[in-house]
Amino acid sequence: MGPPDGPRGRLTVDRWSFYRDGQPWLPVMGEFHFSRYPRAKWDEALCRMRTGGVDIVATYLFWLHHEPLPGEVDWSDNRDLRAFLTACGRAGLLVWLRMGPFANGECLHGGLPEWVLHRCRARTNDPAWMELTRRWYGLVAEQVRGRLWADGGSLIGAQVENEFEMGWGTGAGTEHLLRLRSIAEEAGIRVPYWSITGWGSPVPDAGLLPVQGGLPDNPWDPGYEPPPPRDLYRFSNLLAAQGGGAQAAHGYINATPGLTPTPAGLWISSYDARRFPLIMGEHGTGFPTNWRRRYLVSAADGFASTLVKVGQGANVLGYYMYHGGSHPLGRNSQNTHCTEYPAVGYDFHAPLGEFGAPSPVYHSLRLLHGFLKHWGGWLAPLHPSLPEGQAAAADDTGPLRWAVRAGADCAAVFLNNHQRRVALPTRNGVRLRVELVEKTVELPAAPFTLQSGVAALWPIGLREAGLNLRYVVGTPFARLNRADGIHLAIAATPGVEAEIAVEREGLAGIEVGRATVEEANGFVILRPQSRQPLCLRSTTGMTLHLLVLPEHDALRTLPVRLGVGEHLVQSDDDLWPDADDCLITGGSAAEAWLDIYPPPSLPIKTDGGELQGTQDGAWWRSRSPLPRTTAVSVESAEIFRPAADTGYPYPGDTTGLLVRRLQLPADLLASYEEAELAIRWTGDTARLYCDGQLVGDRFWDGSDWRLRIGRWRSRLLAGAVLVLVISPWPRENPVYVEDRPSFDGTRCARLDAVTLRPECRCRVWPISSASVLPTGRSGFTKNCLC
């Protein structure tokens, strides 16, 4: 690909895997559009992505956002690419820049300024288009200079074009795409990795890496009927299933080389997938809610489809979107009439939403990402294998769905008993047999029951602290390197007793604690009690501590460095690890609590003083007061419809339009920098105006609308007015929604409740002469353990 070397190491790729300093590397990549998010909040957003397990931030460059008129180039404020690259480096994140010129991303004209369209035949070999592209890439090159991997910066990858022959088929072919890369490199954009979308585009044999994607349902389906179940949830012998409209069969994406027109007139790419690693660039765990189709996706939907992708051989796990955002208005607006998306909201029901709040799938994916952080290099070289008798179709409920990625003496087992829109049965009496080159492993020791809706990853042959873990029935998600040895945290699979088998060779002793021990032929089977560690000693003198947590505990547990030691911190509040402390945000629970494993050796301090706690076995537990807040009701009053609302692209039925002024408590606005506004409503569309400016909109899908209002705080303190407008849901509304609203009459526009919950922020860190929290420190640095 491009120049692999930089001060921070060497990045390479072969037809199967990525490598960092010569070692296999399986990174997690998350899409986040910096020009759709307030610059003042970038550090916080990137910290939350890093905490969720993201290694690489993928981001679009929308030309329209930076040069809406010819010569009026704007890299300021939210559009400052150079500052964003610096922020990513500060957060310890790498960057993959999707720089167009055409981007899509639901931006007007795919991100192309309208003046460009008038000067050339865009996306063709027209010399005028190529010259404008050269100029655009030159502008980008000025911004990334000094931030490239070769310079010690964070920019490691670049994508040219997007869905090149999809809908706008120009026939320019692979030569055009390779020429775009050459123009970019001539401008000075030289990165280790170059990519294109592997669907809707011709794929050259070399020089550009195709990426794939997939969604649990298709939001672009015509009509309003419930969609059929998708293949995203079954393991198959395809190299990539449901990849952005493309499939791999017999080694080829779409079976044969070339481009194939679909009945809809789109062009689907085909290429020999054996030539490239499987890169998920646009895997979706949520949906863009468009006006016509309003899907809701559960955490189980998102997690199961992701697990299947990794089980099928994905060696880069990339999400679109991982963090939502908001469309800028005016000339930079999104392509509302084409996509039927909200005019402002770009939430996507992503792991981190439009305003940065974590969704349930964020926590589920974080456990999988924890495994990939520590053992992704171990997993990456392992090739997928499909046991016989797999499900033949998405609605096939008969066979057990499982797959194996295997090497000579190690493997990872992937189980999925969840299918969106199809109830898979609970399966009793399951026991797995995995035949490797050097051994055969059966697990667990006794048959188990796999509950409906459960998906899991179980490793075979991990080596830790000089010991060979024959298998683990459970998913390791954290690894602490402490003075007393290595500590592994393992998330138990719901409904299945955790079990670890350890080879006798190399095992010097076991401190059983409350675990049960069973001798087998050449290995020992251990069944630890939840939350109670057991200790293994190897003949090399190293020590391994194994800690099993129930899934509901693991979901709220994070590895954190407190001073000089690595710990697991558990709380119902949101935790954001920093350099040597931890930021806690939320404060919604009636009782604040914090559990730390192993117990810290130094007293723990918060912003409000020393935190009192007691030791409870292997954990230190605090139930002393942390800052708490409660949600308060927000009064509303009738008010005139904002003038700007008459131009809203989805006005709906204006008969029965509900318009309310939201009267936020001034004392809370003055006392807290951030607060969550939760709106429970029924109607067709809702939009929020701040002093007459549209700042948010939402289509009703049955979920509450949650907004963090810190970005408007200064305006609200200065007297700005918040106005909510809800258009009614007509009885025969021609849209698809998971559950239609219940009401009397022919239409409904209803405001059920509005609450405001201030967000508490509290730091926790160990007290020592060298651990004093500087006044005004904002946190959000790169040294978290996640």
C-alpha cells in the first residue's frame, strides 16, 4: 500500500490481515463525523469512543462543508480537520480519512458543492473534474501535513470516492479510482492504507482495499411492510455476507468479476475476495431512522450480527455510525428529500448517539472489543471454518448456529442463537467438538443449554502467564497487568456456567478459593464462583488470577488505572477512564455505589473528599455519597409556531399541530454544564427550536427523544427560548414502525412528559503525594486502559 513506517512503528497488510510492527492486528474502527459535532465536545466524544474499544476513527470529509462557494474555503470551528486530527492523537486514536471527492453520508449532493457540479461532469474522467479533484486534495493535504503516520501523526488510512458506480454509474472504472489515489499522493497525502467501498464500485486487483458493510434491516426498502429477516445473523461459507448489498460466494464478492446491474438499476461490485482481508467499514448496529421506515434495533440485534461478522473472518471491525451527530443547516444541509432522513438529527441509534449518550449496544460491544484489544492479534491469523448442518436461510430455526476460527492448536468458537425478526429456540444438551490439527477439544465438560437470544465467543488455547488455557467457557474482556500477576476478567455467557480448563503441563499450583475443581485427562477443569477470583501458579513462577463476572456485572465494569495500579471499576453510572483516575458521569441512580477490584492500596478521593468504603472479599465497595441528581419535570406552555417551522421538509398534517415552549429551570442551567432533556411524545415528527433556529428533529419510532443541552447552555442562560413542535400522527400513516401508537380519533400529537436531568461529573483517584488533581482539568486523555 503506502509508506508503512513512522516514528510510532510499522503498519502493513497482506491478503488476510493487518499488521502492526510485524504482529497481526485486528483493530476496531468507528465512524464519527467531526463537522457534524461541536468542536468543544470532540475530546469528550473521542474519549467515549476510546473507552468503548475503538482504535481508529473513520470520518468523512464533506467538500460542501469546507467550500460551499468557490474560493470560500473554511477549516474553522467544527470544520477544522487539522484540530480534529490533533484531538484524535491526544485521545490515542488513529484516523481513517474518507476524503471523497464524493462522499454520500446523506450530505447534499453527496458532499459535493453545487458550484462544482456546474463546472464539470462530476465523477468521470472529465479533465475539469480531475482538475477540481486535484485542487480539493491539495486543500486537504495542507490540513494533514505533519499529521500523517510517517510524521508521527494519527492519520493511517484514506478512502477515495464512495460507492463509485452505485446509482451514478459513469463507467470510469478502476483506472479512475487508482488515478484519484495518485492525485492524492502527489498532493502529499501519503498513508499506509488506501481503501474504497467494496460495494457499488469496481475493485482493482491491487492498490485499494475494498471494505464491506451490513445492516440488520434495509432502511431503503420500498413500501411499508415488515422486512424479511436478513442473513446477517447466520454463519455461512461466504467470505462476507450481506455486505452493503454484496455477497461473497466461491471466493468472489457477487460470484463473478465485473459489475452487475440490479433490477433497481444499481451497480453491484464483484471481486475476488481471496485477494483482500475482510474489512468491515460500514457494519451497522443501529439504523438511520428515515421518514418511511422507522426501525428500532436491540442491543442483542447489534451484538449478535457483529459477533457473526468476526466469526466469519472480519479482521477489521468498523462501524457506521459508531457516534451520531447533527447535520449543519443552510448550504451545508443534508439531502433530506432524497434520503428522507431528519433535517438535523443523525443519531443512527448508534452505540454513541447524536449527543454522545451511550446506548445499551455500546456496553455489549465494549466486551467484545475488550477481547479484541488483548487477543485480537491472536485471533487475526485464525481462519474461519463452518461446521456441517448450518442454517440454510435466515428463517431456518432448526440447526445450532456456530462457527470456528482455527489455527493448528488454538481456536475461537462463535455461538449465535439470535436472529432479528425470528425467534430461535432454546437449545438443550449442547456440547461442542472442535477438531484442530494438533488436538481435539470438546467443551464444556458436560452438555449445556443455550438460551434463545444468546451469542458468545469462547476461546480455545489461549496462553497466559506461562499457562495453556485449554478452553474458556465465557468471554475474557479485560487483562490487568499487576505486580502480583496477570488478572483476567471473564464475562459469563447468560445461562451457561463459566468453566476454564487448564493444561496440567506448566501448572504448578492452584489456590482454589470458592471454585470447584475437576481432574481430567491431562488438564484441570475449574468452575469459579462469580466475583470470586482464583489463583493459578505456573512452573515459570508467574501467577494468573481468573475472575468471572455475570454478564450484567461485566457490562458495567471497566479496566481503569488508579494511580500506579490497574483495577476493574464497577458502577451503575457511566465511567470514563483517564490517565490515572476515572470520571463518573450520570448520577441518576437513587444510591451511588462504586466497586473496585482488586482493592486499592491507597485511599480513594473524589471531588468532594475522601471516599469511604469497606473491603468485601476481593472487592472494595463504597456506598458513601457521591453527587446525585434527580430528573425534574419541565413545564410547557402554548406558544406561536416558529416562523422557521413553515420551511420544515416534513410538515405533515398541520391540523392539530402541537407547539409548546419548554420552560427549563434556570437554577439547574446555571449550576450544571450538561443536562439531559428527555421528551416522551406521540406524533409523526418532532422538532426543537432554540430562539427560532432548528436545532434538532426526530421521527416517532416509539422511543423517547433524549437530547443533551449543554451545547445551547450559554444561549439559554442569556434568555433563549426552546420551542417544541409536534406534527400529528394520522390514523393511516403510510410508514413502517415496529409498534404503531395507540390513540383515539383520526390523529394524535401528544406531549406525555418532559424531564431534565442534570449530569453530575465526579472524579475518583487515589490519594498520594504525587496524585493531586489539578484545578480545572478537563480529562479525556489517551492513557485509559480500554
